[in-house]
Amino acid sequence: LVHQWQTQSEKKPLADMTCGLCNQKFTGRAHEILSTRLHEELDRQKKKAVTSAAENLELLKMQVSTATNLWQKGDLAAASALFRETIQGLRDAENCEAHLFSACHNQSLVLLALGNQQEARVEVKAARRGLARMYGAEHPLALKAYHNEAMIANACGDKEEALQLYQDTLSKRERVL
């Protein structure tokens, strides 16, 4: 089940995942048990010597999944620490830009929730620029990052910049539709 849950978490939000046996959502105690087991598996994986770039990438992807899960459970400090560690690993690894920008984007939202608006701003800008470069400025992931950059600018008190970013995002979304 842990392997199934880990695999599903890469494809859809944790809240939407279901058991392959009974088709029920992982909630409550089941969610807690699986979260704990996934975190334990991550710890075991960290202790193993990483022997290849592919194994390193798998470990980093598992860390992103675990950090996202910690964030969703409300453990913001632990999520931020794990995102920070993972982002550094992704920066050092090869061929994993998509995961790097996704982790930066998520970290920006965790930092915002922790009240670290300026640090959140740095991460969301890096994510937005990277996603726009990889997929194009009108790709849904880039547009989501544009929107969140506007939200963070607003939280930083930069109302004019936030308004401009919101308007730019809306304009791009209208063109896509």
C-alpha cells in the first residue's frame, strides 16, 4: 500500500487518492499511517548510499511528496525544512528542473503560510520563471505560479505589483481559454 500510495501521490493530490483494494479515500487514521510509513521509508532511503542519478532522483521525488504531505497536514516547519533540503538536492542533480520548480513553488506557499513573505517571493519568482521557460508563459503551471506570485506580492504590501501580476495572469488565462 505504501508503494501504491507513493506512486499515486506523484499523479494526483493526496486528498484524491484511493486504496486499490477497496477504492476508499485515504483519510483519517489510514492517511496518518500511510504518511508515517512513507516518511519512515524516506528516512530508510536517505540512509542507503545513493548509487545512481536515477536513484537520487527517485529519492528527491519522494522527498517532495513527503514535504507536500507534511504541508497538507499542517506541519509547516517540517515541510519547509524538507523542501529546503530537497530543493538543494534538486539544484545539484541533473535533468530534474520540473521537480525543482514544483518544489520551489510549493515551498513559496509554505513560507507564505509561515509568514516569511520575502523568502516566499524569491522562491515563487524562481518557480514562475523556470516553469515559464520550460513550458511556456501560458502553461497552466506557469499561470498558477504567476497567480501565486501576485498573491505573495500582495502579502508583502506591494499592491501595485500584485494588481499588475493579477491582470497579466488574467489576460494570459483568457487567451488560453
